[in-house]
Amino acid sequence: MPKDQGIGASPKRREDVRFLTGAGNYTDDINVNGQAYVHFLRADVAHATINSIDTSAAAEMPGVVKIFTGADFAEVGGIPCGWGVTDRHGNPQQEPRHPIIAHDTIRHVGEIVAAVVADTLEQARDAAEAIEFSLSDKPAVVDMAAALAEDATKVHEDLTSNLCYDWVFGNPDDDAVQAAFDSAAHVTTLELVNNRLVANPMEPRVAIGDYSRATDEYTLHTTSQNPHVIRLLMCAFVLGLPEHKVRVIAPDVGGGFGSKIFHYAEEAFCTFAAKACGRAVKWTSTRAEAFISDAHGRDHVTKIELALDGDNNFTALRTNTMANMGAYLSTFSTSVPSYLHGTLMAGNYKTPIVQVNVKTVFTNTVPVDAYRGAGRPEATFQLERVIDKAARELGADPIALRRQNFITEFPYETPVALTYDTGDYVATMDKLEQVADVAGFAARRAESEKNGKLRGFGINCYIEACGIAPSNIVGMLGARAGLYDAATVRVNATGSISVMVGAHAHGQGHETTFPQVVADMIGIDESMVDIVHGDTGRVPFGMGTYGSRSIAVCGSAMVRATEKIIAKAKKIAAHLMEASDADIELKDGQFTVAGTDKSVAWGDVCLTAYVPHNYPLEELEPGLEETAFYDPANFTYPAGAYACEVEVDPDTGKVSIERFSAADDFGNIINPMIVDGQVHGGLGQGIGQALLENAAYDEDGQLLSASFMDYAMPRADDVPFYQVDHSCQTPCTHNPLGVKGCGEAGAIGSPPAVVNAVIDALQSGGKNVTHIDMPLSPARVWAAMNG
Amino acid sequence: MYEFEFEKPSTVAEAVAALADEDAQALGGGQTLIPTLKQRLAMPSKLVSLTAIPQLKELSDNGGMLTIGGAVTHAEVAEAAAASYPALADLAGHIGDPAVRNRGTIGGSLANNDPAACYPAAALGSGATIVTNTREIPSDEYFQGLFDTALNEGEIITAVRFPVPEKANYQKFLQPASRFALVGVFVAKYAAGVRVAVTGASEEGVFRWREAEAALDASFAPDALDGLSVDAGGMIGDLHGSKEYRAHLVGVMAKRAVAAAG
């Protein structure tokens, strides 16, 4: 009988009871006594000089509390970038000031140009319409190649150009790399675009700043994936406030996907304005604002080349990418196209020479930063597309070509700085072939052709670096923060447990999975354990949730803290049973003395810790509460293989996904049901990128797809029923649970499978199409077929 | 949204009187107007709701002529016309999503005349008559371009009269984001001839594809349309499809509609 509790069981998500019955407590549900509302007036042009702003008429409008412009923030810091990349010549990245409110220059549509605080939101909006501007329009810089031209208009006048950095990674010796290509039996080249995306979590961003004159303390309620990071960045770099006077609370958060990692201007504004106005200040983003103010994702333009020898072994890989930074550097922006992308370019393959070149570029567009997968989808997409193209050019079977080049011995040191600790790519490919029913494809294709449809099969592998990250390594690579996490296990006198964690749940199900681990370690019922998260006033300093790190890093901290609890509890139990603590065993919530029938229950030990009448007070402190910080020794490396089957309607170009199969190796798994859900969600987002989503700008820097009328989010009927398998498990070798993380895999691994399948379908219909840029909309597929 | 007055009359006469005020605007199901107001893109002095007027909620099937009140919702049409005019019911049943279909009205849709809306194709493809508080307007004269109709200021669509065809079908190719019609083609075969109306495609809004009508008059079969095409020149080209793509889809959807009409 399957376990219904503990590690490996699939209890239902306990948090869903409140989410599904309308009892969630999201930031917009919070209202502070006396709060005012802010409306941000946002730029509707992409690039302009602000000559003057006249707020005098607006200030006289009913209900207006105060109007802020860029001048009000001249004395505070700009929004910081959390990662400094060093370029190929040893120079630091170009890093412009990122103001809270545009001061002299507007640099993207959606940038804040003024903020009106009023008694009601409608009054704030009315007043904002009365603000008068004098602007001088400047040419918008949108296209990355044009932005890098000698005579390009500069997004930032004080920088030398629109180039943020020019970075090389892997083998830096151009001649040696070229020699490998010159001696290759075959070279496959592919130019492609990784399309810009808008995260669009269901809950838009919200911030409420509050200030207490009595205690000189600030509280910021915000929709964040990492409240401690927000507090640190805002206090230390922007507002110059002492951290102990600032509390950041991120309660229930309705999805993040990366877009709620970053410190945003609106958070600093509301905190600052609360003191300046003497009232709490609330902002709730509209969906329209979200499109032009939430950091976007992806937006790479890449040329990739793969060299093979006469036996189809990969001998060298070279990529050249331009990555869009937008107008300013968002929190983790510069790490995404560099260390989260270049380090994954080896993929699952033993290619001996890999060179990654990346130019990051400023443009008059919304800042670009991490989005589910962050750099790893961009790496996986180009690598798995070029391998597929090579297989077609060589007449090789795409599965066999991959298998032949798999890394099979671990640990494996890649040419791009990572050491994969464990994995079994042959096993996941074997499993995938079975789950995807590769053998039955020919019959399914024949059936589709009978109905006038083209059917295609696409496959790819992926590997990602998760469990971010060893602090010393990321420090060397330019991170301006550590990436450990923390947990405090607080045992109450009656034996129930609160675990305060630095990770933040915004859809991942931590409130269910984290207690499974602690309860399993002690042998008590899961209902005795709760987690607390999302409040710097209640949890230890943790770095939050992104990069599939929660269970691998914060979960490890929780295990370490629980181990400390158990060690101390054993000493108390030993005292109670007059035995040596070395002889104490803990099982099913009972402490026993080895070789005897003596026992004492978990609850009795906990009570003794807090009512220490019979207690070794001279040797042991009373109480039962322990904290651990955990800094991982390495990244974790989830990996797997995905297969997609599509039908293409040759008359319209419409693609429908008929099957999607995933074989993932996530190491050990805490809750298989939740892992299924994470994979399903990731696949949905990857399919969205592949077929539907596109944040498109026109040449004036206007976002063309700035609402759901034009930005195509995947809907339920756009995705198939998935075949998901995670029975291949090579446990992580360096964390206590042997876990790897599963949050991003689906989004990383699915786009190339979809595109490979569509190309396969078109070629089966006699169309000589070798590539189509995402999204593979009906119009694009039809154009490619009829090009 | 900006402030406005609100009235909810119970007769057409009261509604017409209420709409006489400067900048007063009629409100049907609000599926276009309310989002427009929320974005502060319109500033009516007054909204006059048409949804509490019993006359506008009437729906009758008079043996070959289906009359639908201006304030009848898409969901109501989908149910009530299922037997008498299944192609129209099917079209109504696939507009937007359930929330839209339970609020949006036929009069509102036709008065707005969005170039990607479905109902204009049905009305023009059926040769329907738009009945207002003052006159009857043949659909061939009613649609006058993007968001433009023959309606005068303050004129209210009280009903739409659809002659029921021998056979008909509507094929919609969805714009991937909005799921409005990227191209929608309504084909209806009457004793007097075939009508083919196209929505979503043209820069001029809904239009009749007369070449296809003539071909289908001669032979009501998909292959009768072989070799026919609309000129890409007047088509809409945007993020979701080029002019050429839309022109191509008109042919594909027309054939499919003929095939499905049987």
C-alpha cells in the first residue's frame, strides 16, 4: 500500500483549501487603516527628454495628497543590479542608474514619470490627467543589431554605447575553436530567435508601504518571491534605511515565474511615500500596467554552430548571442544570458570544445530578467534545435545521434565550468521512448495523413543547473549576494512544530511538502507541522524561491535544523530514561533505549524541554528551537528527455499538440503529485512560448502585444494531456535529501521538442523547412510552408 | 472610469428619450463598452441600459423568419435558435466565453460592428434586416466599415430578422490571443441564391464575397471555389497574420463552411 504521509507520499495540497474557497490572503486583500492610493503616470513614448513637468493644476485636484516626480528621488539610490558580469577584456558591465521615477529622460514605454497619491484611486487617476509635460522625442532604439551600430542613438547618454557587456565563456581561444570547425567533417549552423515573453502571473503586482511615526518602523507588503532580498536591496541600495526598521511581508502570492524576484521601483516608492505622506500608500497593478512594467523574459538572437566528425561525434560548439537587457538592468538581468545560459551550453553531451559569446544590449524596451528557466531554456533551445538540424542534414536518427554523444560517466566536468555530480541520460531516453510510444508513431502518422494532416515527432534532452547556488562559486562569477537559505524549526511545548523558512511559496506547494519532510524525520503526523514563510519579521534571513531551489537549498536547511532538534531531543529523552544519548533511537515519534523496552513519546520530550523540572539544566538549555543555514556544495542537475507529437493543418498552418511525453530525473521526490503538477505547469509555459506567446515591439518602441487581446497565453485547450514520468532517479550526491528541484524543467525542456516536431511534420509533407522562429503561430507556419 | 449618469428604462420610448441627452450612450451587455470605460477611453455623460426593456428581449420563430430582440444574449440565441437556425445558434454559442455569451447582446454586437466580430457575418450572410426604433435597415446597407454602421445618433436596434436558409454554416479561424475571428466566413444557401459573408479579414469590416456567391449559385460544393481568391490588398495585416494569410484563409474557411453546410 502506498504511503499516505511522509517523503514519497502524495497528500493533497493543504494550501488549496484556502485558495479554492476564496480564503487566500493576497497583498491586494490587505488594507491598512488610513491608506492612500497611488496612481503611476507611465510613459507612452519609448524615448524622450523631459523638458519640464507641471504638477500645479493636478496638485489642486480633489483628494490629492502629494505628487512625486523624478526630482523627489534625486537624493535616493537607483534600483540596483544584483550581478556584475566581467566582460572578455576584464572590464565590468556598463551599469546605468535606474531611477525610481524617470528624471531627465524617458527610456521605455511604461516607465514611471510621475506618481499621484490621493485619497482614492479614481482621484489619483483624475489628477494624473492634469499633469502637463514638455517632452522632446528621441529616436527609439529597439532592434538589438541596430542598437550596436556605431552611430546608434544611445539609450543612456552617460554610457559609451548600448553594449552592456561582451562576454566569452568556455574556450576563449578563437583560433583553437575555429581550428576545430575547420577540421570538422560536418558543420551545422542555425540562426534563431528566442522570443520575448511576459510572465503574466494570475495575480498582478501589488505594494503597500506603511510607516509608524511612533517606532520609526516601515512595513512593506508586496508580491514577492523573496522578501528578504527585497528588504536588503531596498534598504541598502535605494532608500538607505536600517534593515531592522523595515519589515517586508509577502503573503499569499498568486504566481511569480521569476517576475516577482526583482526589486521594483513601485516597492521602493510606496515605502518612501508612506513616510513622506504620513499615510500608508497602496498600489495595485492593472493588467495593462503589468505588460509594460513587469520585467520581461528571454529575447535572445542567436547563431549556433555545431561541428561533428566523420562518425557523428560532436567535436565543437560555438554560439553567438545578442541578449536584450531593455532600458535598465533589472535585479538578476545580467546573470541570465551569461552564467545561467553559458554554463548549460554543454547540455547532456560530451562535446569537448564549447565557446559561448554573448553581447547584452540596452534598448528602449521594458527591462528583461529571469523568467521560468532563466537562461537555461535559451541554452537548451538552441542546442537541441541545432542537434536536430544536424541529424536531418546527416540523415541520422535524432535519438541515436543524441545517445551517441551522451555523457555517461559522472562526475563529469564540462567545458563550461560545471561539474555534473550524477545523472543517467540513457535511462531517461529509454524511459521516454517507452512513455512516448515511439514505436507506434508511424501508425499514428498514417492515421493523421488519412485526415489530411501532417504529423511530426520531435524530441529533445535537457539539463539544468538548479539548487541555486554555492555562494562562493556564484560570488566568483559576479553575484552580489550569497545564495544559501535558512530554516528555523520551532517545537512547541506540546510537540507541534512551526518551521520558519526562507523559501517563499507562490504556487509550489511548500506548505504541504516541507511538513512531509519534518514529520517523516521525527515520525509524527504531518498535521503537527506547519511552515511559516514570506515575512522578514517572522522567518530567518533566506534568499527566497527561484531557480528550482526551494527543496534543494531551503529544504536542506530545514533538514539540518531538524537534525539538531532530534539530537537535542535525544539528550532529553536519555535523561528521562536514565540512559546514554548514544543509545537513544527515534522511530514513529517514540524515543527508545536500544536493547530495552523503555520508551518515551515525542510529546513528553517536548513538554520536558519547556517545563524542565526533571532536566539536565547544567548541561542543556531548555527549549527546543534550532536554526540552520545551508549553503550548497554544488548545483543540482535535473535532466531528462521530452517528446512532442504534433499535427499541422496544411491548409491553415495551425499546429495542435497531440501528445507530449516527459521523462525527468529529479533525484528523490518528496510529493510525486506536486511534482507532476510542477511539470505540467512548466510544459504549459514552454508550449506557450513555442506556439503562442510573443511580446512584440514596433520600431517606435510600442509594445504591440500589450494586452490579452494580442498576447496569446496558453489556454487549457492549447495543451494536451501529458504523459509524465519521473521514475528515473539518480539522487543528488551532495544534499541531505538527494533532491534536485523540478520547478523549471518543463519550461526549459519543452520548446525545442515542439519546434522539432513541427519541422518533422512539415518535412514529412515534402516542405523544405528547416527552421521557424517561435511562436509557431498558424500564420508563421503557413508562411514557412509557402515561402 | 469617469463619472456618468445611469438609466435603465423599461420601454423603447423611454430609452430613446434618455439617449437624447448630449453624449448619452446606449449600453447593451457592455462587453466592449465597459472595458473601454475602465480604460478611460470613453467619457459618456450617461449610460442607458437596454437590458430591462421587455420588447428587446423577445425572440420569435415565424416559420422561416427568426426575429431576435436587440437585447437578447448570445447564450439565449445559442439555445433558442438551435432547432430553427442551427448555423446561427452555433455561431452565437462560440462567441467569446460563457461570461461574454451570458452578457453580450446581438444588438450590442451589431451596433458596435467590430471588424472581427461574428454576428456581422451572420447578419450579412443571412441578408438579415436590422430593425430599429425608427426604420428597417437591410444588412446590405447597414455595415459601413470598421465600427461604422447606418445607425443614427440615439437610434436603437430593437430586433434583427433572419430569414432561415435551406442550409448554412459559419467557420471561424481564431486569432490566437483574443479568439475573435482572424477570419470568419458565413455561408447561407437560400432559394434566391447563396450569400457568403466574411468577417475578421478586411480593412473595411464585414463584406460579401460575391465571386464565391456566384460560383456557389452554380454549384453548392467546396470545389466550386477552386481557383477563387479574394484580393490580399484590402485585407488586414498585423501581428497575427499577413494580408496574404488572411486572404488565403478566406478561401479555406469558405470551402469548409460549404462542406459543413452539406
